[in-house]
Amino acid sequence: MSKIEFSTRQKESIIPKIQQYFEQEMDQDIGQFDAEFLLDFFTEQIGAYYYNQGLQDAQAVIQNSLGNISEAIEEIEKPTD
């Protein structure tokens, strides 16, 4: 499996959310470096769980879509002897 990495732009969007969470929920101010370090830690340690769940969700959507396609094909089949 390839390493989970966020682009600079994505990190610039995520890091303030981490800082805001700490400020609002834990009444603590953390700097950008600490927030980025925390993001990297969670990405390395927990990211695979979210990634795998996303794959399972995508697979379920695809299987459902294939089921719908199969039903649609059956509906337009012509009768044979």
C-alpha cells in the first residue's frame, strides 16, 4: 500500500481545524508545528483505517450499481424459445 500523504494545500486546510478543535474543545492553544505533527501522527497511525473504510464504502456503491445494471439488463432482455 502506498503511503497516505496530504498535499500542502490540504494540510493548510486541515491544520487550522486541528488548532480550532484544541482551542474550542480542550481550551488549549497549539501552534502550527504541533498541529502538523499531530496530523502526521494520526495519518501514519490511523489513516489506513479511514482509507480502508473509504474503499469498503466505494466497493459497496459499485456493487449496488452493478446490481442495478444487471436488473436493467434483465428488464430489456427479449424472450427466447
